[in-house]
Amino acid sequence: MAKRIKAKPTSDKPGSPYRSVTHFDSLAVIDIPGADTLDKLFDHAVAKFGKKDSLGTREILSEENEMQPNGKVFKKLILGNYKWINYLEVNRRVNNFGSGLTALGLKPKNTIAIFCETRAEWMIAAQTCFKYNFPLVTLYATLGKEAVVHGLNESEASYLITSVELLESKLKAALLEINRVKHIIYVDNKTINKAEYPEGFEIHSMQSVEELGSKPENSSIPPNRPTPSDMAIVMYTSGSTGRPKGVMMHHSNLIAGMTGQCERIPGLGPKDTYIGYLPLAHVLELTAEISCFTYGCRIGYSSPLTLSDQSSKIKKGSKGDCTVLKPTLMAAVPEIMDRIYKNVMSKVQEMNYIQKTLFKIGYDYKLEQIKKGYDAPLCNLLLFKKVKALLGGNVRMMLSGGAPLSPQTHRFMNVCFCCPIGQGYGLTESCGAGTVTEVTDYTTGRVGAPLICCEIKLKDWQEGGYTVHDKPNPRGEIVIGGQNISMGYFKNEEKTAEDYSVDENGQRWFCTGDIGEFHPDGCLQIIDRKKDLVKLQAGEYVSLGKVEAALKNCPLIDNICAFAKSDQSYVISFVVPNQKKLTLLAQQKGVEGSWVDICNNPAMEAEILKEIREAANTMKLERFEIPIKVRLSPEPWTPETGLVTDAFKLKRKELKNHYLKDIERMQIVIGSWHKGILLVLNTANICAGYRVYEEEIDLRAVRNAAEAPRIVHALRQWKSTGPIMYLTYCWMNQACTKILATLTRRPSLLRYKGREVSPACPLKVFRIAFHEHEEQRVTAPDC
């Protein structure tokens, strides 16, 4: 199927947009006739599936605290079965909640914000806003205080929907900084002490607002319905590249985007069950759930902490959400699939020789069958049934989005979970729509052809070396056009003008900042990201995302962030290690102590660095792309830490600030010192990838040559900790020459290109041989 043409350019001119061959003459803008707004989609679903189960939530049977080995206390849950409400009940609650908000004073086209975890009440609130024409401002539940305050104040929302947990934690501390919010509605069936909150805020339960709306004098007032050009959502981004931006989405934008997405999911209908656990503030999850609701799929709610039997909040011996719900459809970000892949392969490594051999034979056989377009039912039954059961056993299709999915993980999910992976590409700005692979396309590394709602073109990026004239395939910055393109950034005309454009036909386009390549069959491959590309000191370009993707599936690594600077000639990395595997390795190496001690141990850093090099060579990274240093983080990067987004994308700015001191210690500063500064480094640490011990001595403070022996003696005190490297910006006065001459009496200490360095050598910087097997390359003039 990979050879069949799925999309083609609209003309022979290089850089022309690619369109799906199934909608080549015109782009699709609507799926269900007459349903051109989100409230009409909702009404259509209610009328068609009225008494069918719609939204489901598991009841909490018991909670208990469990002490972890690291001293932290985790809350463990025992959950019951899913309790369902049908479409008619959802409709009743939507009408009551909308009438209640109207009775409280909320006017059509006035914004209302939601800052809440993924749950049924989130979807009920959203459908209410769509029906009553209240533009919904969405904020990730994991955003920090500053980002939440920014979003609420910028959007001028006077009503806020949240949960008790968020109200009592993040919001309580931020209320005095929020300017416009007057009404706070919490969705839980709990009570709170309103006296603990500042004056000026009216706090209501969602249930009380619904009861208010059910009163005859309020329920008799019909909703003010939206038009396709009305604002449906102001969706604040996760802030992966800085302060969150509000993306303005009209009803028509979302309708077009979901029209394209649904076309790539064959057989979507009432027999399906979808598990909702990703943030509903993320465009992928929101559009997926609205689409499922529209087509009669049950939606069972979950969370990443209760998803499987092994999830951190599930009490050992009890069942996770997938086991109980048995979903047929689910969306996932690559980070979650990578975790599943590593966990399963870890179990495989623990098998005995015969079991391991059988698994490998079966895996390889099925992989070959998949590549030919066939299945392997016997392997599915005998080898992969237990693996498939991790997600309930009934998943028929998974949708991956939010970041590139590695080929290894993609193949693993195909083989072991016995279902196709629809790898998609889209952005908040495109309402999540861009491309999705067809279920019959089992190639990896690609994201499919353009959806029927949009067209995609490539634009030259000369600085990065990508052009539409490249051979064998055109490459360049990805630009998406169509009715699914949002209206711009809320109250940010400058950024809107920078990223959005409108052509002579009135079609909107969005410049994504991602670099793509179109294959001959019209499928797109994401090959780079402009913001992830760093030009090193010697002129080589390093794609940090490419480096991370190549290394993140190392068994010892749970997460990795690569870092480079244009004034340096190398890459360094920060790694969240796999606690189970690294702890076991530490025991084998005789390294003792707490988890923090293990992560700070130089020997463990060296082991991680060794694995990085092996994986880099396997993935054929260039030498300059391979990290030469590593720092281990004992704490995982979660959305709660603010170091990754809810889709687990790295927040590079926050990571850089978090590890700034480590970055400074890890840098090998070469050729950029002030005149007369001698830098002393412990090179034993450098060679092993350890943090560097540094001390600067200002040679300008050395007044005469007589002081040189004292300086040399002081320098040699460090010899006991390992070989010492001496670098200097060779501004030679008599004292500096004397010091250098004394040091270079031992050729093993200071060499340039294998030769002993002469004190009279007019070098500005030296090449230093750390050990025979390791040499840091720097640019230097010849002697």
C-alpha cells in the first residue's frame, strides 16, 4: 500500500501544495450534512444515539497511602466498574448547565475558562459552551501558576470551571492575581469551605448550577446558538517554547479538521469504545472525543496514573482502566508507547532462553508478514495475547500524535498489540488536522498524506539546507492550508502576522516551523524542526530532536534532552534514567547509596554515556551529533514538574534554566577566555563524561617570574585526583612562560597534535590529549 499514490501536488511547479487524491479538486469542510457548528454535531448524535451509553467514569471504592522506598507517599486506588450516562442524560445536563450559567449572568460570546483534569464533566461543560455560544478558554491542568494567571487575565474570562483539587492547590494561591474571574464552578461532588477563599469570588458546585438551570423560569429560555464563524475555543498551548499562546478556533475550523480526521478512521461507530485519558485541553484529545461522541462511540474516562494494571495509582492486585473498559480505540503520545515498549521488552529479557527465543522467532516472523500485508493469527494467539491484554485486549486502532514515533516502537505496537498505528501530524493552530497514515500503510517514520480537509506545501529554508528542489525528494518548512487553520493568536497580532497568511483565494495558511519531506506516494515525513536545529562552532548543524529520537529507546534511558550551543563544538545531554535497570546495574558495579546517590555517581554517568555511544553508532549518528557528556536526573520529567508538556514534549527553555548550573559545569570552554586566564580542569572527569571541576587563576596577578614556582606547585596539588589539563590563552609574559615551561616538562600532561607544546608556540588554543582513546577536537592554528 505504500506504493499507491495517496496525495499529489496541484501543479508541476516545485513547492506546489499536495492534496489527497480522494479530494483533489476541492477540500472537505463538513462531514455530516447541515452540521456546520459543534452544537449541531451534538444534536445529531443525541438524536441518533439517545439511549446508548455515552460517557463513563469508574467509581472509587477505596483509597490508601503507600510508602515508597524513596520515602515518598503515593495514593493507591481500588476502583470499581464504569458507571455510564447515555446521550439523553448528557443532553439534559448540558441544557441545565447552560441555563444555569445564563441565570448566573454569563452572556453569549463572553468567554468562560476551564482549568480541569480530563473527565466526563469537562466534556459536558465543553458541549454546553458550544451550544450556548460561550467561547471556551482551555488551560492545561498541569500549567504552573504564572501560566494560569496569564491565560485567565489575557482571555478576560469572568467564569472559571475547575476541580476541587486544583482549586485548593494551584488556584487558591493565584486568585488574588486574577483580574476578571468572579464565578468559580467546581465539578466534583464535594463540599468546600468557601470562607477560606478571598472575597469577591462566588464559588458554586457544578451540580448547584445545573439545579439552578433546571428551574422552569430558567430552562424555558432557549440558547443563543452559534454560527460557523463564531469563536468556539481559545485553546492555550502547553508553552513548550515559552509563555502559552491562545489559539482562536472558530466552529468552522474545528468542523473541517474533524472531517479530515474521521475519514482516516475506518468503521468508526457505535460498536467502538474509546478510552479518554490525555488532556482534553490538548487538541488531539478534544477533537478525538468530539468525533467519537458524534459517531456513537462510548467514551470511558481514565488517567495516565490509572491506565493499566501496573499504573502508579492502581493498588497491586486490582485492575487498571484498560482491563475493565477493554477499549477498541485509543490515542497516545509517543512517550506512552515508548514506556509500554520498554516495559514489555524488559519482561522479555527476564524470560528463560527458550521463551526468549520463541518470542524473537514469533516477533520476526510476524514482522515479515506485516511488511507483506498479512497477519499471523497463530502468533497472536500463542505469543502476543498477554501483551495485547495490557490495553484490554480489544484495541483495533491506535492514533499517535504530539511528537514523532520511533520506528522501533511503531513496529513493536504493530506486532505485539496486533493493530495498526495511525501516526498523525497536526498542531493546535491547524485544529489538530494535517496528516494521518492510512491503516493499510505499515511503513514507519512517516506521518501519512494530507487529510481531505487541507493541503500542505513545503517552503525553502536555505539556512538549514532544505529546499523544494532537493533530490530525490522535495524538502522544506511545512505550511498547512485549509479551513481547519485557526484564526490566529488571541491578542497577539504580531505573532499571528508572523506565522499565518492568507492567499489570493482567501485561504488561510500556517507556517509550522517543522521541516518535512514528501515521498513519491504523497506521504509526508517529519525530518527536523527549525527551533531544534543548532549550528555548532565548526559549522555543522545538529538536530537535537533527531539525537533524542535516536537515543530515547536505550534500555537505561527513560527520557533524554540534548543541548548544544553555537559557540561550542559538541553536544551534551541530560537523562532521566530507568530506575529499575540503573539500580540493578549499580548493584552489579558495587555502587551503593540512595537513588540520588546513584544518579550523581560518576561511574553510573559513564555507563549511561557508554550506552549512548553504542546506540548512536547503531542509529548512524554523525560523530558531532553524539553527546560527549551526560548528567543524570533522579527525578522524572512530568507535566507537573513543568519540564515537559502534557503531551510529554520537552520544554527546552525550562530544561535549560533548570539545569543551567550543570550546563555551565559541563561546558569545555576553549579559545574564548580573557587574556591571561589559566583554566585548570580535572580531565579524568572529562573523559568519563563526569561533571568538571574547574578553577581559574588570573595570570595577570602574577607580577614576576619568581612567583611561577608557587603557582606550579599549587596546580600540581590536583595531580592526585587524576591527570590534569592546562589550557591558556597564550598571552606570554615572563611569568606565564615560566609556568608553561615548567608544566610541559612532562609531555604526557600537555600535547598538541601529539607533540609536546613549546612555551614559545604562538597558539591561541591547544589540542589536549586526555587519554590515548579520547581527544577533544578544537580548531587551532598550526605551530
